[in-house]
Amino acid sequence: MSAAPAGGPTAKGLRRRADLLDAAERLLSASGGAQLTLRAVADEAGVRLGHLQHYFPARADLLAALLDRVLTTSLARMAERTGPSADGADPGAVLSSVLSDHDDPPLVRLFTEVWSMAAHDEAAAEAVRAFYAQYAGHVAQVVRRQVPALDEAGARARAEVFVMVAEGAALFRSGITGRRTPATDAALRHTLRTLLTAPATP
């Protein structure tokens, strides 16, 4: 087993970082964004505040890392269904992967709290914008593959609308602001598939 690169994270350090993010995710889902302070996360993780700040000096760093992990996990799940490259992704598999996240109540609660934080905290908002920029970028690759006639700007616009619709739908499909029905699910799938596959208009 080779040693970690000089200056790079060790396996132990990566595990500790993951444990801290687990604690932050538990706290955020259970108690809300107002309770997501560095001290509260350190208490939840059972470590000293200074230990947490070694990995995440500010709350914005912690939130950005948490969102990055959520995106990485979501894209990994998508890759399991569609293959590792977005270029070859089947639109139906992409839809199933995205909508399956709505069936994870802790994940939906986490995002509702993150959105609330972003509305009041510019550092949190910046982390959220970066997260959705990456998410939309992945979807834009799928759109370009399905609709080669679309230019980059057109594919990006469709991808961003796809993300807007899918993320807003999470609130309704999860039961937070509404209830899903077979009819609304069918209409949602049709709308999202259209964004991914509809031919470019002149």
C-alpha cells in the first residue's frame, strides 16, 4: 500500500472528515439550518471545536463540502443506472435516478433546510449556487447527447429548467407541500423528458 501524497489527505483524515460531514448532515436534517453552527456540529460529532475547524474553518466550508458530497453521491447513483458517462445516459434512467431522490425523506429535508439557509446567508447561497451549477452541467451533457442540434447555451438553459422543475417537484412529491398522484407523476416525467429530448426549434 503506497503512502498518501505529500500534503494530501491521509486515509484517517478522510474518515474523520466523513464523520464530521455525517454529523453535520444529521444535525441539519433533524434540527434545521439555524442549529448548524460549528460548535453544534462538533458536539454532535463528539470532538473539540478546534478539531472540526482543522477540516472546516467556517460554516460555509462545511456546507460546501456537504453539498459536494450530496452531489457526488447523487451522480454516482445516476452512473449506476445510466453508465459512468453522461454522454451515453438513457433519458429514462436519468429521470428515474433524479426522481428516486424524492423518495429519501432525510435528503429532501436536508435540502429544504439548505435552501432556507441560502435565503439568509450569502455564503450558504454561494455554496448552493455552485452545487446547482455542477448539477445543471451534468444534465446539460445529457441534453447535448440527446439533441445535438442544440448549442451549448441552449442545452444549458434546458438543463437549468430541468433542475428547477425537478427540485421544486421534490417538495410536492415528498409530501412537504403537496401530494404526488399518478397523474402528476406522469405529467412531471413527460415535462422532464421533453426538456432532455425534444428536438431543437428553428
